[in-house]
Amino acid sequence: MIKTIKDYRDTLGDEGKEWLDYVLNYLKDQHSQYELVLFYKRPVLKINREIFLMMGGGKNHFSIYTTDFEYVEMIKAEKNKGLKFGKSAILFPLNRKDYMEKALRICDEVIRRAEK
């Protein structure tokens, strides 16, 4: 049963854990003013009442979900090779470590846009 972020982390494979740790450690360090909670059994950074960042892992990808749908569409328009998308999600292939920094920049941008 998933009751903590650690419990969620334990459900991921090694690469998923690496991505999750990388992003969560960055968010804790750079955006500690926002609360990191477990919501719908996933780690979520609550930015404001309308905007959040949710992190999740799959067998072959790491996902960042946000309620800033316009921003997801902007990233989609960049046509980054290998990225996949859902309405509110950006999916990073686990084997594309070169996209880890991009994941951090996406988090920063969503937060910056929400702070306006």
C-alpha cells in the first residue's frame, strides 16, 4: 500500500527511482517554499490552488504532470525527439538521461508561470 513518497518510490525500477530522486531532490532544494505531498498515490508539488506538478514513473518513462495545460502544449510544439505527451503530462524516456536537466527546467517554468 502506498502511503508515503518513499512507498511510491519503492514501486519504481532503478531508472525510475533515479529520475524521481533527481527531480524531487532538485525541487526540495530549489523550491522548498512549496509543499511536497502524496496525492493520488503520487508525489506532488503544490504550487497554488490551481497549479501543481505531479511526478510518476512507468516501465519505460518518467512523467511530469501539470495542470498548466497551455505549458504542456508549448513543450509539445518544440518537437523534442523521444518525448511523449498526454493532455497534462510530459513523458520522458527513462533511457534519455540527457533529458533530466530539461525535466528540471520544465518544473522551474511551470512554477515561474504559476507565480505570476
